[in-house]
Amino acid sequence: MSGVSEHFVLEEIAEGVHAAVATPRGFALCNSGIVDLGGSSLVFDAMLTPQAGTALGRAAERLTGSPVGLLVNSHYHGDHVRGSAAVGAAHVVSTRRVRELVLERGPLHLRSDRQEAQGELERLRAAAASMPPDDLAVYEGWFGGILATAPDLAFRAPDLTFESELVVHGRRRSARLLTFGGGHSPSDVLVHLPEERIVFLGDLLSVGFHPSLGDGNPEEFARILGEVERLRGERTLPGHGPVSDAAAVREMARYLALLRRSAAEACARGVPREELVRQPPPEPFGSWKLSTIYRDNVGFLYDREAARSAGAASGRPGT
């Protein structure tokens, strides 16, 4: 470990490449990556709050000895972009679709989150006795960070956009910015360091955390994970959870396939939705954090299967 803040722990993945791994009660929630390009630095994802974004930008300058030249937004979700203005990057880069979503949905989602956060936090604390302590710690940082964010936060959207790939060259190394489309969200961006065989994946990968599927496309998600495997990254940085390896990508694919199959089978057998979402997460995913998200996931997948079945019966395509 190279250092620590209240929001994240810094871990060196390779020389000049660091992960900022979110701490449970900090205001980061998502992980970020820091790359010394040589002459400037690249930061991947800006975390949940301006407080975490400020600490992240300072860490990047301290670790690389260079200003932050590029901040990459992996997707538009608040826990990855609300710290963007505070990082202090010369430019923010992502796809055109991510830029559109940050501008269209960012302020709306922040207002909604702030309206609900205090009630959610109180409800979770009231249920603390029946909740894994690790889950409660993550939720406290999550909702506490939302409440600590100004309601009039100025969102900094990407000012540089690309369609499929952008290669950034520094004196020390090059970094590939890639998108294979939208799986976890309508548009997902990753960073590939080919020489080091490292991939920063945002929420295309979660390790030990149930990933949220409800804003994405499960079929595309599965296809994108196949594309990620072909990059042959030996070290992977997930959006949530510890730095991992190529096996974590395969585990993510298994998680997605198992949930899709469970929802399809339940729908085909006529199992009520409420019965399916009450069931605990299947092994080997029973110990993953944030099991409430698992219930949301299977409900979302069940609804998609039900809509598809209804569309087939009526001759109309499902969703």
C-alpha cells in the first residue's frame, strides 16, 4: 500500500500505476485509477463526492509529480462523476453518450438522491441488527456522501469525446480508452494499459459486491465481458471491490449468466416475482456485499423475461 485517506486506500498495481480503492465509510464509494503517463497523469473515475475528488486529484499529483491531464469518466452514474470538477484535470474525456447523460441526468439524480438519502440512512440504521456490518458501513458512506454534497453541485461533463477508441501517449507509457457499447449503463468506458496488461473497468466489473444491473442491458453486458477477456488483462481494477485479475472477469460473467438463467427459469415456471426476489443470493455469491442490490437485479431480469414472454405471445417484441 502506498498511502491512505479517509475516502480511499492507494495501492500500487505497477510502477507508475495506482488504484484508489474506496474505504467503506468514506465518501468515494467507487474505485479510481491513477496512471503516470510521463509529463502528465491520467485519472480514471472521480468518485462520489467533491471531497473524495479533491483528495484523489491531490494524490495523483503527489504520486506522479505531474498535473492531472485527463480525467476519464467510465459512465455517468453519480458515484463515478460527482467528484469530477474537484479532481482538477485539464480535460475530462469519455464517449459522447456519457457526456449527454451527465448533463441530462446528473443534476436530476443528485436532487432525487438527496431527497431520499436521510430516510434511507435512518431505515438502514434501524435495521442494522439484521444487516451485515460491512454492508451498513458501505451504505453509511454512500448516503453520508450524498448528504455531504451540495444540492447545486456544478457537474463537469466531458469536454473531449470519442466513439470507440482513443489512445493517449505520454513520455512514459500509452493508455487506450475503449468502449464496447453499453452493458452496465447505456455507455461504458474502460482504460487498457497494454504494456502492463492492466485494465480499469469501472462498473463492468465488481469484486465481492453485487453489481447493479437495472440501468443496463444484460445481453450486451455479457458480450462486453467477452470483449474484455480478449484484452488479456492480468490485473483488473473493478468499480467496487479489491484489485483483482482476469479470473474476476470470468466470475462476473458467471454471475450475470446465473442470474439471467434463474430469472428465465422462474418466469417460465410461473414462479411469482415476489418469491424469486425473497430468495437469498446463490452460491458462490452469497457472501458478496449489498445483497439488497441482488434482489433488485433478479427482479429487473424477471421483469425483462416477463415482458419478452408477453411480447412473444402477442406477436410484439419484448423489451
